[in-house]
Amino acid sequence: MNQGSRRGVFGISVVTELTGVSQQNLRAYEARGLIKPRRTKGGTRLYSQDDIDRINEISALLESGVNHEGASQVMKLRRETDRLRRDIAELTDAQDDPDRPERPM
């Protein structure tokens, strides 16, 4: 994941256009902890590309019949799976490179 994809640059009206999700639903997703857009000092929501991708994933889950709590659990499990895959890749790389220092636990 690159740093630019996390930077909040899109306003809520742009996100609504890009995702087809209403502003009301975006606020509801945020209230339920499904997304966490950045805020300006004035409180304006700014969404990143990562947020938009997450919104699209949530929308797909909801459209398939999963409720909001289920979507939240699926998203949590996906993040955990991604983290575990990165850990496995690092361990595999370390095993393949005997000169690489060990990663602290």
C-alpha cells in the first residue's frame, strides 16, 4: 500500500459520485466504524483512495446480503489476513536470505 493512497483528498460529494453511495450512507459507515475519513481542522471529511476502495468493498458485501456488522467482521478478517500474508512473506524472505538480520518479535 503506498502512502499516497492513504492521503485524504476527496470530498464527500466526489466520493458519492465515484462510489454511488449516498452521503447519508457514507456517514452511517463512518458512525459504524467501517470507514474513517480524515478531517480538516474545520471538520470537513476527506477520503483517500484506500477509503474509496473500502467503500466499494462494503457496498459489494451489503449488496450480496451481508448486514453492516457482517461487513465489519469481513473487513476486519481481510485486514488480519493481509497482515498475516505480509508476515509470512517476510519470514519466507528471511529464511531464504541467511544474511538478513532477524526481525524482533
